[in-house]
Amino acid sequence: MSAYLYPVKMAVIIFPFLALALALPFMIGQYRRYGSFVFWRAVVLYTFVFYLISAYFLIILPLPSVASVAKLTTQRYNLIPFTALRQFLATTVFDPLAPHTWLAALRQPGFIQPAFNVVLTIPFGVYLRYYFKRPLWQVALMSFALSLFFELTQLSGLYGYYPRPYRLFDVDDLILNTTGGLIGGLLAPTLMRVFPSRDEMDAASYAKGTHVTLMRRFVAFVIDNVVVVGVITTLFSLLVHLLGGDRLLDNVQLASIGPMLIVFILFPVLTRGQTPGKALVKIKIVNEDGTPVTFWRLVWREVLLYGVALHSLGAFNTFFIEVFSKFHRTDINFILLGIFGVITGFLVVNFLWELITRDNRYFYDVWAKTKQVSTVEHKV
């Protein structure tokens, strides 16, 4: 049993890091297609990823040393079908005419190993039929393809890492894995009656996709401010360095404001209201009446958000540290702390209010007379 538990434990350790790496691409994909993020869909897809990791680890772990594999003289492959059945009949106490031997036979290695290969791909068949809506013939074909990938991974010695295979390439595994996937496909309709169907998930997603949620805007914010601005800043710095203008990089305002203007002013002007992040999650900025956003409204909106709100938060943090950490308690520091404290309080109240009401139209949109709308087409 430990031979099966160890790979699963490794999958549990690896999965959180992989899930984190996949989170942003996954959410972008969901927002681009549906305009919303449905929790149950995330559960289905992430458990599918966890299953695939576990299945893969089960066929490669534990990893032996290269030296020990080099000394192996065991058989590399078996191309004779139904060898597992013959071994089961030859190595277990199973007697079809003696029912009292059946249960005992199920506990012996001659049964456990083939049964494991069947069970291994049952979830694969369930996922293919339940979520990906594949017909049974495709479930069987894709289960065979997955099994072939596993077997070739073993035959190649983990893609050439080992000098020879350390596990047997077995045609019976192809048969058993394909059978397991087909069983999963046959069981899936029963599960469809218990859990939300793919069609129900899609309908709920499209219905929610007409509303621009806080999470959707946050994903766009991360893409714009972390990814796009980061890339543009790096390219700008590299170009300036190649042109011999390293002194320009000492000007923090020039190095930071330039990329911000490109992302939050130039891009939306050229795309009629979409930054790169907003374009990826399919939302755009428009005027309050739904018409394309005008240049000066867009500029005023970004000044309020990035020039006033974010800088005020930074200034409040700076003067809070000056007064309560560094103890520079001058009159001007107290005055500035109070001013930026009031602004910060307003920002917090505005954020909480919109979070409660779920309107998500913050002060900078209200004052600039703009709003954000979804560009996803609702499908019936």
C-alpha cells in the first residue's frame, strides 16, 4: 500500500504550487470564454489536474538511482496480450468452481496489480464524459492514448534520464487502462445526476458574465500592473541602457510613469477602452451612457486612480511610519498624516461599500463618469 501512497503524497505536495502557477491562466481562460468564474467549475478542473499529477507520479515513482537501473537485467517489455490474466490464474488461489477462493484471490498480487491499472484510469473516463462531454468511443481512444503515454514514459527510461527502462512496458496495461477509462465513461451519467452538469455550469457562467465582478477586475489589474507594466519597464530599461542613457534610469518618475502611460492611456485610446489586462478578461471602460470612453474622461479616471488613490495610500503609509515608527513627530508630519489618513479612510469606506453592494463602481469611475462593462457575448 505504501508504494501507492507515496506518489499520492508527492502529488499533494506539488499540487499547491502547480495550482498557484495555473491560477492566473485559468482565470483568464474562464473570463475570456464565459465572463465569470464559477466555483464548481474550478473544483472540477483542479481536481482533474490533481488526478493527472497523481496518476503520473504513480507510474514513475519512486525513482531509483541511475546506477541501480544500469545494472538491471529484467525484461524491458511484454507484447503478449492477456499475460496478466494467465498469471492471475497461475499465481492465485482462484478457482471458479470454489467460491470460497474468490475473496482470497482478490487479496493476492496477481489480482491487485491488474486491478490497480483498471482503477487508475476510471477517474479519467469520468472526467472526459462528465465535464468534457466526450462520447464513449472518444473516452476509450483518449484513455488508450493516456495509457500509451504512461507506457512510453516507462519504456524511454523517463525520457532518456535512465540508460534503460526501470519499469516494464506491458501491452496488458494498455488494455487494462483503456478498460478503466471506458468503465469511468459508463459510470459518469450516474454522477451527472448528483453534480451540476457542464451545461448548467456554462449557463450559470454566462449569466454571471454580464456583470463585471471585483475578482475579474483584480485579474485585469494584476495583468496590467505586474505583467505588462513589468515587461514594458524591463524593455524600456534595456533599450535606454543599450543607447547609453543609464542616467535617465535614475529618474524614477520617468522610468515608472512612461510604462503606466502606455498601458493605461495609450492602449485604451487605441482599443477604445481596453488595457491589455482588460482585453484578456473581456471588459472595457466606457462612458456612463455606454458610449466609447473619451480621451479626457479616461485621463481623469486614471489620474484619480493612480495619481490620487494609490499615491495617497503610499503617502499615508510613509507618514505613519515617520510618526509611529521613526518618531519624527513634527507638525508637518502630523498634518500630512491627517490629510492622507482622511483620504485613505475614504478609499477604505468606498471599497467596503462597493464590496457590500457588489456594484463595483468605485469613486474614480463615478467622478470620471465612466463604467466598466463586459464584452463577452451571452450564449443561450
